[in-house]
Amino acid sequence: MAATTKFDLKMGAATREAFGKALVELGRKNKDVVVCDADLSKSTMVHWFAKEFPERFVSCGIAEANMVAIGAGLASGGKIPFVASFSVFVLNKGFEQLRVTAAYPPGINLKVVGTHSGISIGEDGPSQMSIEDLALATALPGFTVISPCDEVSMTAFVHLAAEHFGPVFLRAGRPKVPVVYNAGQKFEIGKAIELVQGKDVTLIAHGLMVAESIRAAEILDGEGISARVVDMPTIKPLDLEAIRDAATRTGAIVVSEEHLVDGGLGVKVAQAVGRMHPCVMEFVGIENTYAESGTPAQLLEKYGLTAANIASAARRALKRKG
Amino acid sequence: MQQVKDLGEIQDFCKKIRRHIIEMITEAKSGHPGGSLSAVETLAVLYLEVMRHDPKNPHWPDRDRFILGKGHACPVLYAVMAECGYCPVDQLITLRKLGSIYQGHPDRRFLPALEASTGSLGQGLSVGLGMALAARLNKSPFRTYVMAGDGEIQEGQIWEAAMFASFHKVDNLVAIVDYNKIQLDGFVKDIMDVEPLTAKWEAFGWHAITLDGHDIPALRAAFAEAAATKGKPTVLIANTIKGKGVSFMENNPKFHGMAPSRDEMALALKELA
């Protein structure tokens, strides 16, 4: 599935905002959708759903562990519960509940939504920043894990998550992000999408690093390096064909993400590459540390989550590729 | 089910369940006899008389649900479910063995008639509340019963759930605390006292009924009172004896999590004849 090649990115809505709006549409379509909130509805944007469907909105108070298990019980009773909070709280405080009540019993149709992922939440600082959520969510057998990059893909994945039977973790961000896709783009769980064609190196990313990878491709293009850009919104299950394709066609891969390098998409891609078709790889992500307070732009710059840094990683990879 | 039995018939059933528990755990060479034996009467009254359920149709959407929060006491649940016809009685002695449907803690992958997989303490009540909310949203008459251990309620999540249940007026759920006064490390009062227990639940907005958890008519009356209580959840504080029915196991912390020897099994079965 190829999208239109474009370096021209316009600012769009935050993925949490797209999630909140799509949830209302979904609620109109499907009466079994129920939303659980832990006192963050105005931040996770589920307050729109609460306003339109108060009878299907469950206020759990600040008690994420209880909320996750309540969601699992609702799912057992035939509902399609979306439990939403900041990613750092729902996954860290609710992790064992996710494990025992949603992952290991079969057939629990629970949807977990973590907003305010990564360090781009800015001023609130590291206690609120989820930089290990994908490592945790992908460690739950049976979970599908999705990190959309813009409002168009988030809207599509909210509906796809509801249609998919089984537990899903959906990752959203706080700041506004560029619109990568044209309206009408088709998405599938487990499928990556080539955004920019190229032959020297493949830049794989998810979340807000997709737009940065497109900008990096533009920088590299100016230097005569032809970089492909692939959006990989589904972290689990991995699109192995897309990874094989990247390894065989370009022989060099850079994976960029707003997450710890340890346990993120990069190491999973590296594992797949190692099994299928070894090639040189580089990783752009948060390196074994917590961030701090600052503006989102300052933090992304300080912790290396920029187009310039992706371009440097691509040059390093190409040097080794020879 | 839901048929009032003769008192002697239920007492005989309880004795049979206790014999299964002793045989299963002895055969497995590990397990938790004390907290299984303390919960026998509650499960017997629930499964024989109180709950609307159909072992031939375990996924009937309007069935009442039972969740064993204290999952380590699963021998009592397996034995009761088997005697009701959900699963084979003759396989009970495969408890904890590779490939058995009777896993060391309740596991729906192996026994799909279970309502929840449990074993990590403190989570069953929350799951039950989710089911009770689903019943309300689906306008289904089913009721949900959750048994928690007295040690289990030291978990913070129990009190998150307790607060939630009264706030949302979940009156189609009943919690039962199997208050047998002993946990793994010793007596509850010495490890982390949970008293004043009734006052705690009442302070969290629950209708609390304190009773002797081995007294069958008292259990019947308490479940009827719970069903008649509207606008708030009900908790039964069931005062029980850990190891009930086997003299050398009663009130003996050693038998929280230790299997009887062959000789001890013979002695126990003689007492339960």
C-alpha cells in the first residue's frame, strides 16, 4: 500500500484529539462501546464520548489498576470497553491487571488507550512521560499494539481496533502533529505503509517520528542520498514482509521512535532482520535515561528525536553498508 | 440449579467436596488445603441453591457468575464445579499436573467454564464489577459473586473496587470475604490486621452481613438479604475456620499452603467419612 510521496507536511490535530473524536463516531455506530476513565477525560479527550453517551461512560476515579480489571470484566460481559488514561499510568499501574485479566485469559476484547506517550508532553516532566509503554504492551502475549502517526491514521485505527476481536493497545500523543496521510488512505492492522520511495536506506518510524523521517529524507535527498520512508504503525504483530523488503531492497535500515531504544520497535525490527536478512541498522530513540521539563520542541531536540539526527544515523549506516 | 436442598443433603455434599480437596492436594503433593476447606459451605450454597446457572450451557449469557479472587483455593471450586457437572470428577486428582484442566490456579485457557483466570490477589472483585456493569448495560438479570480471602483484602485494589462499587450503586454483585484468620505467613492479625472489618466495608458504602460461614441456613439467609438489598453492594463477612473439617488442619497455619502426607490423608478421610 503506497501513499502519495510528499515532503510537504501541514500541521494537524494531536493524535489524542483524533482518538477522542473517532471514539464518538464509533459510539454512534456501535452501542457496545463503553469508555472507562481515570480522572483524565479532558486530557485523553474521552470527555466528548462522556458528554454524548453518559450511560456508557464509566468514571473510575484515580484508580488505574481497578479500571483495567473492570474493563476486562465488561469485555467478559460482551462489551467493547476502551480504557483510557495517560500511557504511563494505564500501563505501569495497570500492567499486572492487563497481564492477569486481559492478556492471559483467552478472548478478552479490551481496548487500552495510552495518551501523552513519549517526551513530547513537555513541561509536566518525566513522571508523566511514557517512554517504556511499547516494551510493556508488546510483552503481553495476544495483544495488538498500534502507534499511529497522525490524525488520519489514528481515526482509522480506532475503528480497526474496535473491529479486531482481542486486546489492543493504542498509543496517542499530546502535541499537534503534521498530517502525513491524505483523507481516504486505507490502513490495516499489521501492515506498514511506504510514504517516500528510495533505494539507499529505509527510514522506519512510528508516531511523531514518521514526520521527522520524511523531513530527514528531504535532507538526505539534498545530499544525493535516496532514502525510503516507511510508517510502521503496528508494533505488534510486526509486518515481517515490509521489514524483509527494507532489508533486501536498501540493505540499510534506520528505526526512529519516541520511546526508549531498549524494548522499542527498533529492537524488534533488528530481531526480524537478524532472522530473515541481516543488514546494517541504526536506531534513533531515547537512550537509557528519563527526560525532563521543557517545551516539546526543546525536549525532542535535546534527546535527539529530530530529522537531523535521523539523517546522521542514515549516513552512519550507509558508511558501514559500504 | 437454584433448588432448596435438604440440610443433610448439603452437609453430605460438603463432606464429599472436602474429601475431594484432601485427595486432590495430596495427589498433587502441593496446594492450599486450609483456605479450600474454609470456603466449602459458601460455594456449596451458591452452586446448589443460590446461583442461576446451567452446567450443560456454561456460556448462557444470563447465567450468574462466580469468581474466586483467592485463586489458590481452586481445589474447592474445581470439586464443586465437577460435582455440578461442569467438568470430570474422575480427573480431579490430576490437579497441578502437566496438561490437566485443573491448573494450580484457575485458568480459563484450560477450563473455559471458569468466569475468570485468577491467582494474583486483589483483582477478582474488579473483574466482577465489570461483569456486573455489563449486566446492567445489557439489562440482563445475572448476578455476580466474588469470593476474596482475608489476606487478599490487604491488596489496595480491593479498596479501589470497594469505593467504585458503592459509588456506582452496584447492587447486582455480592462479595464474600472468607475470613478464616490465617494467611501464608501466619495469623492475619499478626501479619497485617484487617480489623475492624465490618466497619471498613460499611465505611466504603457497602451493606455488610457478618455471619458464620459454615452455617448453611445463615448463608442462605444472607444471600437472600443481599438479593433484596437495592442501591448498594453487599458483602458477606464469613467467619470461617481455616482447614475446617479436619481436626489437625483446623486453625493451623501450616496447612495454608502445604499438602498433607499420605498418612495425614488417611486420617483426614477417616474424619470426613
